[in-house]
Amino acid sequence: MKTQVAIIGAGPSGLLLGQLLHHQGIDTVIVEAKSADYVLGRIRAGVLEQGMVNLLREAKAGARMDREGHVHEGFSLAFAGRRERIDLKQLTGGKTVMVYGQTEVTRDLMQQRAECGATTIYEAADVALHDIYSDKPRVSFVKDGEKVELECDYIAGCDGFHGVSRKSVPADAIRTFERVYPFGWLGILSHTPPVDHELIYANHERGFALCSMRSDTLSRYYVQCSLDDRVEDWSDDRFWEELKRRLPEDAAARLVTGPSIEKSIAPLRSFVAEPMKFGNLFLVGDAAHIVPPTGAKGLNLAASDVATLYQVMRRRYQDGRRDLLEKYSDICLRRIWKAERFSWWMTSLLHKFGDDAFAQRIQLAELDYYTGSPAGRTTIAENYVGLPYEPVE
């Protein structure tokens, strides 16, 4: 097999990159180790920055999002018995976010790829990358018992933190930075109406809580928990009672409870790998960086990588600009570190770190300061809606 760009991973970043390149006449093959149903079964992020919304529209995969997604013009920070609304639209000159689940984004991109006839190979075993520093990199894998060699010009590693792409890089060529947080998020999905029409982030003496949603009838809630906790330790009743304790009284009184349809515990970490280009291999999204979910940046940060690589590849094939390939890593990392900072800051501000009373008072003082200052509110808002994408030149 031959293609121009081999994409490893059929999650939303790989599919989005594939569709954007396809519509520019650039041939791609996506290789995915899991089944399509497995990929669709991942319950992840649901808050999309304006930049990602625009990319989905450009990829011709935004029609259902525009019909069924929910535009949010703000969100709330709850702390010390108060609830402060951050007016995103007013503070950022009209920018908003879109609430639309990652599963639905993935489904839409899969459908678009199938309709345009582009190749996606699911359940590819023993995926391996070869000759990434040469002019003829290759991807090998086993499909239906037969070994396949995929020749290409470039490889986009969109296969996540545990994927083969970053592992294919020589150890002495890459540097990693990491912070592991001493708690996790216990999250549930339920067929219940959301407690509010916008997200609520809560700092509470018992720990962090988040009220989110996927639709008018599908809610997503989280509470901070110990890394030693197990899902089996948390009955639905226990979860709802704990969530109510951490919410403002008015929100707790409106909370509609019901059986969970999904329940999981996610550890939190910050991670960055530098650089993101190794010969003709480009790391994209979670393959290169992880953020704690507090700032809603994970999927959006992957989308900004896709936007950069898409523009670089488009200029490479349409204008012969090979020099722009060398700018990919630096452009991406500038935005990545700013998003890492915001996610770290939100995590540090809203979670309980042990029983340090001084640290808890500092959190409340900082929340009071930022929400009480027009400049502070603007700083929160412009980071939450997403910093601008940097042009490739």
C-alpha cells in the first residue's frame, strides 16, 4: 500500500486530520489498533473551543454539531458559598464554546470518512513504524492474519498517550515533562436533565465537583476522589449525596438524580513531550501531551495540533514548502505550554490538596481576586474559549 500521509489512530484527532487533508486532495490512510465500536465507546470531553468548531465545519463534519450542539456563552465558579459567572461572550468579544460530546464528534467524522471513500483500517495488529528519519517511512501491521506494509511520505502519530508513535522515537531524541496529581475524578453519565444550562466548577472543603452535560437529557457529573478509591466503592446514591454536598445550595436543590449509565475514575496528570517532530514523524494530541481535564483543553489542544499540521501539509503539497515542516513542533509547543499552564492553574485552584488550611485560604483569595477583577475575569475567559491558533508563517 502507498499513501501520502499515514495517520496512526482513528480517534477524533486522526479522523479530523484525515478529513481536512482529504478535502485538499492529499491522500491519507488511517491505521487503528482497536475496532470502530471500541473507539466510539470512549466517553471523553464535551466542551469544544471555537477553533475546533471551525475545523469540524471545514472538514464538512459539523452539520449535526450545529443542529444538536449547545452554544455556551459562560460558566460558573462556585466557592465559599458564592457563585460567580464568567461571561465568555462578553469578555472575549463574542467568543463562545460548544458543548458536544467527543463520541458524537468521532461518529460524525467516521461517517464523513466513510461517505468520501477514504481508507481507515480498524483492528490492525502489531502496528510498527519504520525508517521515520528517512525519505521513505513505512508503517507495518497485521490485518486479518496478513502482514501489510504501508509506504508514505509522512506519519502523523495520533494514537494517544499509550500508542506506538511516541514509543517509536529514540529515547535520546525526546524529553518529557510530567506532573501527577494526588487525586482522581469520579465521573458518571446519567439520563437526567442538567442541573444548570451552563457548566459549574465548584471548589469545596470536601473537594472539587463539576456539573457538565452532553445534551438536554444527558448529564455528566464529577467529584474529586482518592486514587485509592474504586468504582465499586461508589454506589449511585453515594455519588449523588456527595455531589449535593459540594454544590451551591440552589444547584443542589435542583439536581435531578437517576441511575448511572457509565461510571469511571480517571487519574489526573500533566505531560508534555518535546519536540513533536522526529524526521518525518509528527506527534499529535495525546501522543505528545496530556492535560488534567479541569480546563476542558485535552481534545481542543489536539485540534490545535491538527490545525497546525494540516496547514503545514497543505502548503507542503500545494506550494512545495518543505521548510514549514520544521516549524510544526515550535508552533504547537508554544500553545501547548499555555494550555498546560491554564489547566494546571484551574486544577490547583479548585481541588483539595490535603488538609493544608493555609493553601485552602490562598485558593479562596485567588478565586475572589480573579472573579472580582475585570482583568481577572477576562484572563479566565480568553483561556477558556481557547487562545488563537498561530499561523504557520
